[in-house]
Amino acid sequence: MDKRTLGILFFGLFLVMLGFGIIIPALPYYTLEMHGDARTVGFLMASYSIMNVIFAPLWGRLSDRIGRKPIFMTGIAGLGLSFVLFGLATNMPQLFGARILGGILGAAALPTAFAIVGDRSPPEARAKSVGLLGAAVGLGMVVGPAIGGLAGQYSHKLPFFIAGVTSLLTVFFIAAMLPGGLPPAIKHKPTWRQALQETGSALWPLYLLTFVSTFAFTNMEATFVLFAKDRFALTIGQVGGLFATMALVSAGVQGGMVGKLVQKHGEGTIIKTGTAILASGLFFVILAGNYWALTLAMCWTGVGSALMRSALATGVSKGAQSGQGTAMGMLQSFESMARVVGPAVGGMLYYSHPDWPYLAGSLVMAGAFFFALAVLRPKAPQPGIVKAAS
């Protein structure tokens, strides 16, 4: 993949996730202002993701047919509009409406960006390119929450307007800078149903592990602002800084380590390592006794998540048979499915006991570790994909 296109995608995804990250510290506080509670926060996050479950494969498939650039721009514009509408909302139904709209249109953004990498990168360089895009996502999540935490001290609505403007400006950047054109021709052109069957049957272990790891992570993500506030009395600014630190560590792992690690050890080994780290990190959150211990636990959790996300996306991209857009749309759908279940379950668990979302996530990831041991090869062939053991 040429460096110019990769650089444009890197900066474009950074801007997209900058806007997305800005709202993270403010969303729970804004929801509480609307007389919601921890369960409402979870369901708000889930309402966005359930639309991603449905629409990500559809957008991915459409990008295989008509090209990546218009679909990518649609996703970014949809996110920007939803952020503005969320900030303008005056009641709970309007909040849910804005999140649902963002989920429908925003589902086009990430899978299309990663599909472009799959189109233009040879298999042996895929992990490095995927890792760099993951680093862009992480860096956006470094700066975004920090900006959101600062802006949220003036008004809990302000971060949503900043995020909306940032996203809409990104559309103009992509329109001007990203090359267009159709994706490479696919020799085998299955029907929609056949594409889903082929993609799912070939890559089901990776999709399942994506679901499980995202479920565990979003148990934490959906409730952490409340956990930090209730357990450690942290302010919105402190929580934003903590999220930024975790995202910076995660971005460093994805941008500087994952490509080399996958090339040396294979996707399977990196996925197994990520499951173990994520399981232990979520458990360490419960054990943390002060702010610095909590920060270390969150950073360790971020390392595990970074390893898994990059290795799983690389494996799926290498195994795509019915188009990069379809495969990446399916991956996004499984991730979003977990973001439906994870925040909802996390919110309900937190309502019962603050430790339970983190304990549940840790136990789920422990199970995922043994599943990965059973079905993934210790070292993927070069340049192959992670395959289920026969």
C-alpha cells in the first residue's frame, strides 16, 4: 500500500475517532442530567451498536460494489450529524434517536477504511497496515477524551458540538485527499446470502473471539466513568485523562509492535496472548486501591485489547474470499453485536454491584483463552490466515 494513501487513511481515522472520543467522558454525565442512571447509559450505548450490527455488513457489501470512498464519507458525515443532534436533545427519546441515527450511518466508516487497507496491502504487510490504522484509532481516543473532559467542565453539551464539527470537517478532508476508484475485481461474485455463509464459515473463530473480547471490554467501558466516580471520586477531567493514557498505550502497541509480532509469531499466538492480558487487566481493575494502580490496570487492559483487535482484523482481512468490504463489515457487525450486549449487561451488573462488570469480563476472557488454545494454530503460515484446528 502506498504511503500517501495510508497516511491519508491514518489521519482521516484519527479525526473520526477524535470526534468519537470527545463524547466518551461527557455521555454518562449528560445522561444523568436527563434523569437516567447506569442502566440508561448502557442502553444508550447499546442502541448505537445494534444499528451497527444490522448495517455494517450492508455498508461493507455496498462498498464492494460501488467503491470505498463514498461509503466512507457517508459514515463520517452520519457520525457528525448524530453528535450535533445529541447535543441539541432536550429529552431521553431525542438522545436515543440521535444515537440510533449515528449507528445506522456511522456503521459505514470503520469497516470501509480497513477494507481499503485489505485492497491495497499484500498479505505479508497486512498486519503492519492494520496496526497503523489501529494506532490512528487509539491516538484519536487519546486526544478526544482529553478534549471532552476539558470541554465537559464548562458544559456537558459542548463536547458533542465539538465532536460534530470535527467529524463534518473530516468529510471535506477525505473528499479532497483520498483517492477514489472501485475495489479490485472479485473473481468469485457470490450472492449476498452466499457471501455471508462463505465469510462466516471460514472465519467463525475470529468473529466469535471478536464478539467475546468486545463484550468483556465494553462491560468495563460502559460503566468505568461511574466506577471511577463512585469508587475513587474522580472528576470528569481525571477520567478523561485516564482514558487518554490507556488509549496512548494501546496506540503505541498497535502502531509499533503488532505488525512485527504477528509477522514473527502468527495471528493465533498474538490473539491468545491478548486474551490472557485482557482477562488479567479487568481483574486488576477490581484490585486497584488508588488512582495510580487503577491507571496501570487500565493500561494493561488496553494492551490486551490492542493485541486482539489488530491480530483479529489481520486474520479476517487475509481470509476474505467474498470481498474485503463484506468481511470487514461482518467483523464490525460481530463487534457491534457485543457492544449491544456488553453495555446493557455491564449497566445492569453495575447497578447490582460495582465490581461485577469487571469480574464478569475477566471470567469471559479466561474462557476465551482456552477456546483460542483449542481452535487456533500456534503459528499461522506465512502469508496465511488463522484457521480452526481440525
